[in-house]
Amino acid sequence: MFGFGNKEKKDKTKNPEYIALVEKWDAFLEKIETRFKESLAPAEEAVLDQLEDGNYDMISNMTAWSGIKSQLLQLSDKIETTFDDKVGPKMLEYIERYDLIDQDQKGVVLGESFRPRIERFEIILEGKVAQRFFDHAIQFLNEDFHCTQCNGKLEVKKDVFRSHYVGCDYCNTTNTFTPNNKITEIRWVVDNIAKHKALKEWDEKELARKSCKSIRSLRDGDDKTELVNAYNNWETKEKAFWTKYFTERATYVSEYKDTIAHDVEVKMEWAFYDDKKRSDLYN
Ligand SMILES: [Zn+2]
């Protein structure tokens, strides 16, 4: 009807100058990804070195790691500000705001990937640090301890890492064995050793959780089979992780053995059942 009726609306995203901007943005994101990946290996080395240099002071070791960690997390802020301040405004000279969403999203996806990747890296790193600390601190427990009365050799418990009474086999005197700080700290580093040993189960429960959370919300009358199966799978994997974790932990600290089932239940409540209760299963 009108003269321009057949004319296709020109696709602005095909503009060569705009395409150049997209390529530059992609290159920037690739650079950030490379920097993230290349920071991890030296981070591990630095934190492990710091442990020995700092005379196995776990507090300052954790401080060293959290400094590196926050720098890594800041990479996602850098992506966001670069897009908002520089990339986005330039692109808007060529395209409409709704076309910008795809470009913004690339940065958001990369930025959001850092936290879970760091979390997994942290399990491995803290597991290695804890194991190295354990190997160092356990030496103090393997020393000989003697009765205060008769100087006979005492058999201290090797799997409690806290003060306890030790009867002397020679003169029957009850001695109080008070471990040094390093031995006491073993009680909490074993958590990280156990978590590292349960990494396979951790990966599996994370996968099961993500796949469950990726199911779109259900409406009234929708079939719930898929969601039921996903929650059942997640429950199995989540429980397998905590069971492995608490079982490993109890191999170091014997008094934890009696509470494994209870400890798993407590964690399941917080890590799984709370979420399930709020899900679309009960709509
Ligand atoms: Zn004695």
C-alpha cells in the first residue's frame, strides 16, 4: 500500500561497527576468564607456602586465602562496571536497549560462574592445607608423654585431640593430658580433610541440586512427576554427601562416630528439606 511497505526493517545488529564492539566485548570476557583460571594455580601454591612460612598458623593462613578469594570475586564487579560504563553505552549508539540484553547476559553468566567455581576450588585447597597441617601437628601427639609421678610412659588417646585423663599403667596415678594448640586445632581441620575426601559426592549433589532447580515453576494441574524425581535424586545425592563427610570425619575423631546419623539429619534439614518444603511439590 505504501511505498516502503515491503522494505525489510534493517537489522541493526548486523552493522559492522556494532559487530566490532561485540568482538571487543567477547575478547574482554575471554581475558577475564583467562585471568580467573590462571590465578587459581598460583593461589594454591601461595596459600600452601604461607602455611609453612607462617609456622602453621591456621588463622593467618585463612586470612591469606580470603584476600585472594575476594580479589577473584571482584572480577565479576569488573565485568559489570565495564559493561555498564563503557560497553553498553557504546553499543546503544547502534542498537536498541532490548538488543543489549544478550550482550549484558554474557557478562552476567561469566560473573556468576566465579562463586561456585571458587567454592569448589576452596574445598580442594582447604583440604590440602588441612592435610598438611594435620601431618605437621600429629607429630606432637606422637611424642612420648610421661607420668608426673613415676615418669612412666603414658598412652594418650590419638583420636580425641583434646584434654583427657590418662591413667598410668605403672603407678596408677591419673594424669591430665593437655595437648598443645596445634593438636587441639586438629579437631577442626579434619572437617576440611573430610570435605575434600567427599568431593566426588559433593559434585554429584551439586549437579542434582542444579538440575532440580532448573525445572521451571509449575502451575496448578501441571504434572509433577519430573519435579518429584528430581527432588528424590537430589535427596539421595545430598544424603550421600553428608554421610560420606561425617563418616570420613569420624575416622579422625572417634567420638564423632556415635552421632553420624544425627549429624546427617541436621544437615539434611538445612541443606535439603527446607528447600523441598517451599517447592512447587506442595502447591
Ligand atoms: Zn606413673
